[in-house]
Amino acid sequence: MKLTILGTMGAYPTKDSSTFACLLQTPHETILLDCGSGVLMTLDRYVPTYALDRVIISHRHHDHMADLGCLSYAALIDGELGRRKTVLPLHVPERLALGGDAGPWTAQILYDEQTILDLAQGYTIHFQRGRHDAKVFAMSLHQGRENLLTITWDTGWYEELPLFCQGARLLLAECSLYAHQTGLLKGHLSSTQVANLATRSRPKKLILTHLPHFGDPADLVREVQESYCGEVLLATPGMTFQKNA
Ligand SMILES: [Zn+2]
Ligand SMILES: [Zn+2]
């Protein structure tokens, strides 16, 4: 599988990065994980919209789905031109109002904690309800029993999160707040909380993402490293990770 980080920002994009989203490519599927502001423009550097087999949206906040209405238009155009052969499934935690006429080439499919998406060849995606002011789910990609990837998406701290992230080869943790801001914004993790999460879940590699527009995000890495001794990296647009099937 290959994971490409398309953008890294929380809340809104910058000239250098869309909001946080990823492109996941398994042997049989190409999947867009979240579709916030600026994501479609970034996606265009890697794959055409008609290459997408499905889209998974973590929650309804704009920085995670702002481009979804335009993606439904892309699917409509791709379908009418004959270069999209099947309806594009949009996996969503609750029904989303996309505005305009989304057309017949996308279909919203609800998921919850009981859902397991089977991607063939032993790859599955699992979900756990997070703590946020919108219905949000952390997600994990497994191959057999191995946790290849966990993404926390937006969440406040909760006790069940470390177990869900346990032993991930790659843990992408939202890190919206600096250590001194812990608890300032309900529903988001600080560097101190991410360090605690990593200490308890022991990922092979920890990536900090959903980055703030204030302060120096490099400080987030330094703050995590004050109490966590594993590998920590700051997410950058275009960063890729690969594991051969
Ligand atoms: Zn967000
Ligand atoms: Zn949010």
C-alpha cells in the first residue's frame, strides 16, 4: 500500500498546503481520505478524479469536506464522458448536505463503529468514534491482523484511543495545539496528549498533522519528543509511505 499526504493544515488551506487529507492506494483500490479545502487541486498532481474507487470522510467540518461538492461534479463529468464506469461511493459518518445538484455519479454510504470496509487482498478499514463537536471516527487500515495505518482525525483525548492505535506502523495524529494550550480547544489534541497517545500505543512511526496556523509547528515535534522517544515527523504535503503487499 502507498499513502500520500496531500495536505497538512487544520481549519483552512495555505498557499503551500490544502487542509489535511490523504490518498491511499492499495493493490486494488485508490481511496481519498477526506476532501477539505484545496484537496481537489492537490489530488490532481497524483491521480485523476476518475481513478478514485471511493472516498472516506471523517466528519462534516468544512476543513474535511469543503471540496466534496466539486468532487461530485467531477464524478458527474467523468461519468458522462465515459471515463468513470461506476458510481463513486462516499463513505460518511452522517448524511452530508453538499448543496447544488450532486448528480447520480456519487452515493453517500453511512458507516459507524461496526463497519469494516473490505478492500480485498486482506486489507480492511476499521472505525472508532472520536470526541469532537461533530460525529467523527478515527480510522485504521489493517492487513490481516497488522495495523498498517491509523489516523485519529479531529478528536479530543479519550481513553480508548491508544488501544485503537496500538502498534500502528504509521500513526497520523492530529496535533492542533501546543503543549501550553492543552484543553484550550475542546475536541482537539495537543502535543502533550499526542505524546501520551504514542507512548501508550507504540507506533513504528508518528506523524503530526492537522497543523495550526500559529506558532512554529516544528515546536510540536520538540514538545512531543520531551516525553516520547520514538520516531516523530511533521507532516508535509507530498510525503509518502509505502509498504509492499
Ligand atoms: Zn479539522
Ligand atoms: Zn473538525
